[in-house]
Amino acid sequence: MAANSTYDVIIIGSGPGGYVAAVHAAQLGLKAACIEKAPRLGGVCLNVGCIPSKALLDSSEYLQLAKSQFADHGIKTGRIGLDLAAMMARKENVVQDLTENVKRLLEGHKVDIITGTAQLVAPDQVSVKPPSGSSKKKKKATFSAKAIILATGSESMSLPDLPFDGGQIISSTDALKLDAVPKHLGIVGGGYIGLELGSVWLRLGAKVSVFEMLPNIAGGTDGQVSRKLQRVLKRQGFKFHMNSKVTRAKKMAKNIKVELETKGKKETVTCDKLLVSVGRRPLTSGLGLDQVGIETDADTGCVKVDHAYRTNISSIYAIGDLIPGPMLAHKASAEGIAVAEIIAGRPGEVNYDAIPSIIYTWPEVASVGLTEEQIKERNIPYRSGTYPFTGVGRARCMGETEGFVKVLAHEKTDRILGVHIIGPRAADMIAEGVLAVEFSGSSEDIARTVHGHPTFAEALMEAAMAVQKT
């Protein structure tokens, strides 16, 4: 496409929010372009986030099964070994295939793909600097659009005293491409990213220690589920240092000494890798927000938007990790669809009460709606029903009986307030709970719905039945 091309909408960023917005805009008849500075499409999620981490989680799970559970199924194996290079190569192939799929998807919908670093220069104009290493003849190009969608995602946050060095102090991106299994991996932060990556390297042979300032891991998760998860992970081999603040990390020649303060007591833990996983922040550097006057939150760095995802500049919108709310790929995709509809003159919205959250440890954790703690804080009358996977036939057949399903419903109306699952395939099971919340379903609706037998989903039906009995 030529410089100074004009579009109905330009999307900056090709992650789950950006490419979905571009495709949906094209489906609605808008002339769209998607700008991406990285060599591959797909953003953080496909390249250094959701997809590669899940690929490694699945591979490491197979290794763990071969070591610990195959014999129970009567499967005899020889000596089990790890080929880390092959595992990493498989991960890269998965990522490559999916990013190519995104490219074909955009091209199939006639979305122009512009490669380079985008910067806002006016409410309706974006300049694009060609990638470094490209032809010297290429100069900055300017593109115009009636609407611009910012979808540049987020980046890992470091700590002032623990800057990433890619060697001993690493980010989640670094943790996805280690060329050797650490002897001892320390993790600052007990959130879902740290727990997932810790699970990968624990299964592959590392000792894993988690340093968490709060009394519970997986912040924001239902308390009963969080406590269960911590007990299970501890049995698997995780070492948890709760209510612990990292006061200093001293890098040595071959390891790093982590100094902790726990309830006034000090201790030192020696690791050879330290993963800092304390959250993510909006990625807005170099985007030119100040140049066009876009307002951001001083504390979080989030771009301020209204209910229609408009910034204070009416022609510029923002979605995904750039704006407030959980930094989840599926939340960004939902917003991408909504904002494309709004720009096309249609109603578009996202029900934030029905967005699932998932932790891909084993067992998995998945939830939607309010936690029991949130319900109590709001003084909502409720009833609760739980059911353990030990009572589920399919779970016993697979030897995966850890965990339970918990359903929370309004005491008077029976409307489902929250569904929380810790157990096998919770990530897939939660979809039924999301649907129930989306359509204001009741626990009786789930309890009376016939579920296939034997399936994991029967645990959700039984939990809903338990609500009816309280």
C-alpha cells in the first residue's frame, strides 16, 4: 500500500485484540489496516505469552505423566529423558503455525498489513517507521484513518532493585526460552504467570521457590480455591515463602542470593535464576500519546476510555491491556469485536461480569463471576454448593481426582453469582459457567440440565444440585 493511504480504521498492534478488531472491522465492510512492529503477527499472546507457555505446559505435563502415572495405567517405559531443545523447537513450531494463521486470516479479509513502528501524529494520522535492517530507501510513511484503535498490549514489570538482565534476573519472556533447566528457580510473585512457568520448570527438574508478599497465591481467586491450589502445588514440590518481601538480590558468579523479610524475620535463599513476575503494565512507549494529547492514568499508565472505548480524542480508541480491567487475551478479543462494531455504527459492548479467568497449572483453576469473599463484602445473601472430583467417574478413570467445583447463587433468586473450579480440564469446563452467568442462569438451570456420563462436567451439575439442597 502506498504512503498517505486512507482507511476507515487503522489498528496499531496485531495481538488478540488488534487482529480480531481488524478482521471484524473488515467483515463489517470497513477498509482496515493493521500495523505491527514485530517480525511476526500475533502480539505478546501468540509469540511470548499464552501460546508458548501453554505449549511448554503441555509438553512438561506429558513428561510428568510418563514419570509418575504411566505405570498406574499398565504402561511400561524405559528410562525417561528430556530433550529440552526438541521441546523448545516444538513450542516454536506451534507459535509459527499460529502466527501464520493470523497472517492468512488478515489477508483473507483484505486487511492491509503494515510492518513497522507506529506513532500517532494527529487524531487521524499515524506515521510508520520501517523495521531496523530494512531497505535504506524506505522512509517513514504516513497513513490516515477516520478511526484509530490502539491495541499495543502490555509488557512485564520489573522491580527497581531487580532489573531484568536476561541472565540471572529474568522476565516471563526469558523464562520461555531457557536453554537449560535451572537447578533452583526463584519466582518473585505468586500470580498466575509465575505459577504456570514455575510448573513448567518444576516438572522438567528444577527446584522452585515462590516469594509472595501476600498471604495467598493467585490473588483475586476465590479463597477456598486458592488455598487448595497452594496445598496441591506444595505437594508437587513448590516451596512457598508467603508474606515475604524480597529486600535485595545479590548477583554472584553462578547464582543469585535472594534476601527475604518475612514477618520481621530475615532469611537468604540462593537461586541460579530469579523470575520476576509481579505483573504487567500497558505498553505505550513511543506511541505518541502525549503528542496528540491522549490522557492516561497517572498511577497505572492505562489509557483512559469511555464506555465506547473512545479516548479523550474522539477518533482514537483503545482496547485490551492498554485499558483498565484484567489483562487477558480473550478480554482483548471481546473488546476488539465491540469497538469494531461501534466504529461501524452498531451497538457493541462487553459483559465484564462474564469474563472467565484461568490458571493453567495442574490441576487447572478457572472461574467466572464473584468470589465468595466478594459476595460477603457486598452483603449479598447467597447459597453455596461444592462437589469433589473424587466423586466423578471420568476423573477416577483418568486418575485425576484432585479438586472440586464450587457454585455460588443468590439466596432469593437462585441466579448464579460465581462458578469456581479447581481440577482436571477446568479451563474447558468453565465455559458452561460463563454461559450461565451471561444469560443470568440459575443453579437450578444447571442442575436440571442433562450432562453426559461419564464426564468431568458432571461435577458442575452436582455442585449446582448441592446449592439446591442448602
